[in-house]
Amino acid sequence: MKRSIVCLAALALCVALTAPLFAAGPKKIAVFVPGVMAGSPLYADMATGAQKAKADYPDLIVKVVEGGFNQAEWGEKIMSLAATGEYDFIMSSNPSMPFASLEAAKAFPKQKFIVVDAYLSGNPQFYTLLYNQVEQAYMAGYLAALVSKSSMKGANKDLKIGMIVAQEYPALVKMMKPGYEQGAKAVDPGFTVDYRIIGNWYDANKAADLANSMMDGGVDVILGIAGGAGQGIIKAAQARGKYMVYFDSNEYKIAPGTIVGCALLAQERAVYETVKKALDGKIPFGKADTVYAKDGYIDFADKDPLYTKNVPADVRSKMDAMMKKMRSGALKLEIPQL
């Protein structure tokens, strides 16, 4: 991989010396998916949000590129996109993507990058938009603890919930994990979180093994932040009559009655608005912006019939009371320094 990046960097120098970065004509955006869209609603929402901007900018050209599951190749593939000199902006979504793109940015100093669901401040080639995922994870932890303490069939008396993640990165360690724990402890300070790491975003078998181990230890509700590997958590919870909280999108339909809560990100909206600003020349490159629940970018899917059908009224009532505070801004959760 390093040899390929060196070759692409050499090509970058030749391109920079012999041609302008962008040809005249319609604006072009490359949307890089760090993985695949199938089974990854957040990435599908990114592509949809970018394509939606075409209604306002008919000449806009949007190219969606799936990077695959091998994270070691993402930087090389971003370098290849930048090396074409075709794209006004390269857009992606993943906390690791600003850092995976730094080599390409160095090789192509005129290339602009937009990354949502990520944080990088101070680099003039990048604009990032960060969701306050302390709030999002707090919602998930609060609901998980309410379900665990409820009279629902799969709940037990142990004050123990689970969290299975694909990999660790700053936003997860500093925002999601603490937020999940804070939400649970707001229901009952005695709650503990069994926390496990898969090691990748695709190994559903390992995710299922971790989920089963947790459930053997008394966990009855699990939050999964695992991409495609999350299917293993869902299947294990279904088989054992336990529960899962879903992150980032409304996916009750995947496993009604097993998925008992969905903490949402308004990814399509955020991408659409960001693309429009970029095309209008209003993006402050070098800045890292943050959006919050009170602005509607983070929410909980509590109007879905599959939620109201499968979660008891007493649990929903307590969740509603917390969400009113979150949506109004009365419940404020600070983002740590990343």
C-alpha cells in the first residue's frame, strides 16, 4: 500500500505542474463510502443527501464510490480520486476519514474535503461536521436501562447492559461510550456497561459470539455500533429473546420487538445542507462545526408504530419525558475535547 501511495503522490506532482486542478464546467462531487451502502443506512443517507442537491443544481455531477471493508485501502482510494483532478469536493462520512485523507490532501493542496460525522479542525483543505453523539448515546443508554429495569419478557434483575463496537476511535471513546453510560446511570446509578470490541466492521459471527457472551453474563439490552457486523448482534438477541438498541437510523423493521429503540442522526439533511453551502461557496474550510439534538440533527425514533407496539407505555412515558428535555435544550450534554 505504501508503494502505491508513493506512486500516486508522484503522479500528483506531475498533475499539479502540468494542469489546473479542476476543469471548467459543471461542479463535481465524489462521495466516498468507507465500506458499502448495502446494510449501512448512514452511508446510503450520505449518497441520497448529495444526490438531492441536484434538484437545486441541475448541472451538479455526483459520483458515488464504495471503498469496501478493507480500511487499509481507503487512503489509497481517496488518493486516486484526488489524482484525477476532476472533483471540486471529495465528501465522506466516518470519524476516521479525515485522517485517512491526509496523505491525499498533502499531495493535492488545492483539493477540498468535506467529512460529516467526523472532527478535524485547523486544516484549510477540510471542513468537518460533528454530531453531538454524547446526546445520541445518552438516548440509547437511557432507553436501554429503562427496558432492562422493565417487566418486558427478556429483561432481568441485573443492572447490566451491553455495548458492542466495531473499532475504537476518538468520537466513540470520548463521546459515545461515556454518553451511553451517563444515560443508563441517569435511570439507575447502579447500572454497569459490558463493553466489547469486534476489531472490524464486517465480522457478524464474532459480533454474535460477543453478544452471546454478554447475555450469558446477564446483559439483556445491547447497543451495537458495528456497521455490517451488527447483524450478528441482532440475530443473537433474537435467538435469546433479548433486546438491541440501534444507532444512527430507524431500523425497527429489521427485527421488530428485538430492536426496541433507534437513536438517529439526520444524515441526509446534514449532507444536503452542507453540499448546498459548499456549492454556494459558504463552507468555512479549516473549521469543524457541531450540531445538536435541539437543532434536530440528533433524535430518537419514538413515533414509529413498531416502537409504540413493542415497548410498554410506562417505558415510553419515561423516555418521552427525557426526550422533551433533550429536544428543547433543557438537558445539555457537553462534548469533550476530541
